[in-house]
Amino acid sequence: MLALLAGGSLSVLAQERPLYTAKDLTAEKMFSVNIEGPNFDKAGNFYVVNFQKDGTVGKIDTKTGAGEVFVTLPDSSIGNSVNFDSKGTMYLPDFKGHNVLTVDMKTKKVSVYVHSDQFNQPNDLCINKKDQIFASDPNWKNNTGQLWRIDTNRKPVLLEANMGTTNGIELSPDEKTLYVNEATQRKVWKYDVDKKGNISNKTLFATFPDFGFDGMKCDKAGNLYIARWGKGTIAVLSPKGELIREVALKGKQCSNLTFGDPDGKTVYVTLQDRKCVETFRVEIAGKRY
């Protein structure tokens, strides 16, 4: 499928690359084993946590695959995903320090946005248009987890405890549905979300018999892309929970993904076994595009 860029010219990527076929963006072993949370800012800059070593955020060139350290986190913190609010501030769940951190994109100052001793290991975030944060919070040792909402007053609200190993988390394009997966239990749950960010009507959305789960993202049509850790595929599920396809990757330990490029139709995937980033093209853009 040919896609038009803002200027009206045909995307070279769209013309030359076959759909749903993975290729390397970066070299192997450019990141630590905790490579995670790829994301783009509004200007189209690409960031991935734990570039070269734990405790960093890398800025990666999407044309060459080269990278540099954008910021190093203080206090032995280790980020697990990259997220941005409506103002462009970067948010990082710090699973080691029981924090959610912010990074000022101009000064690169790192601050603690919220800390709680009730946090297990903040793992992944999604942020709505009101800048409320929804956070998965697994306890990997006990295979349990929690689900939080962090309001703009920086106060964490416990939405649900006594879950399985909460991991990937994502809002539907209309922000009326919240998806949360349990990595070890291989279940994806969905909740109704009201205007205040409260959740209700927990329903089992999908389950798989094998391998694990990690990060999740939606496209504009509401299809949910799920990293199937250990199998090395991205499962694509319709809004009804039906499996549309699985996209095979080169690596097996896919930890997270995001949509990028001017047309929003390239999926960027972090691989923990290969310690690199792979990409593939899709037909429908990510929900932000």
C-alpha cells in the first residue's frame, strides 16, 4: 500500500518494503538485556531505554540505526518504557526505584514525578489526553500485579490489586477501553474507562496457551498489537479479540513496540535476546497518527 507523506510525495518506505516483514534497524548488542519501551516524541525523534547499559535513555537515528545516550538516570534508576504527555514531557517507569520519573526534554533534568512504597516494579505506562497515567505494576517474583492510575496532582490511585503479572497496558483510540495483559498467565483483560479515568466491567479479552506477553499498542482502527515474548511474534487482535495475524520477528524475546515514521505505518520492536530494534511495515497507522 502506498502512503502519502505530508508534502504529498510517495513514501519510499511504503514503495520498497513488503508488509509484515521484519528487518533490523540497529546492530545487535547495542542495548542492555533490559531494552524496552520504544517511543517517538512529537518531532519524530526516537527513544529507547537502556542504550549500551542499564539506566540510560538512547536517542536512535531511524535512518541509520546509530544511537547516542540522550540522558543517564540518577540514583541507579532503570527505566522500563518511554512515554510522553500532551506537553511533550518524557515519563519513565523506574522499576528499580519504585518511581515514575520525568525528563525535561530541553534541560534533560530528571525528576521523580511520583514515588510510592506500594509500587512493586512499575513496568509500563499509557497516558490519556488529559495526562492521566495508567501504570502496570508487576511483582515478578510472586507472579502477581497491580494496576494504578496517576492523576495530574501526582497522586497514585490503586485501581486493582491481586492481579496476575501485569505488564503491557494500552488505551483504545477513543480512550474508552483500557487493555492490560498478564505476562505469565497469558491473559489480556479489558476495562471500560469513564471520563474521570475510573475503570469498570473487567472482561477477559484474549488468552493464549503458550509463551509470554509484554508491551502492547493500538492502531487507528483499534486493533491491538501484543508482543509475544519468547515466541518472537507480534500478535494483532481485532477490537473483538479475534486474532488477525502474527508477525514473525528475527528475535524471540520481543519486549515492546511502537508505531513511527511520518505515516505512522512502521512498527518498531525492541528485542531483549538480540539487544536491538527490528521494524516492519503495516497497512494501518498507529492510533496517534
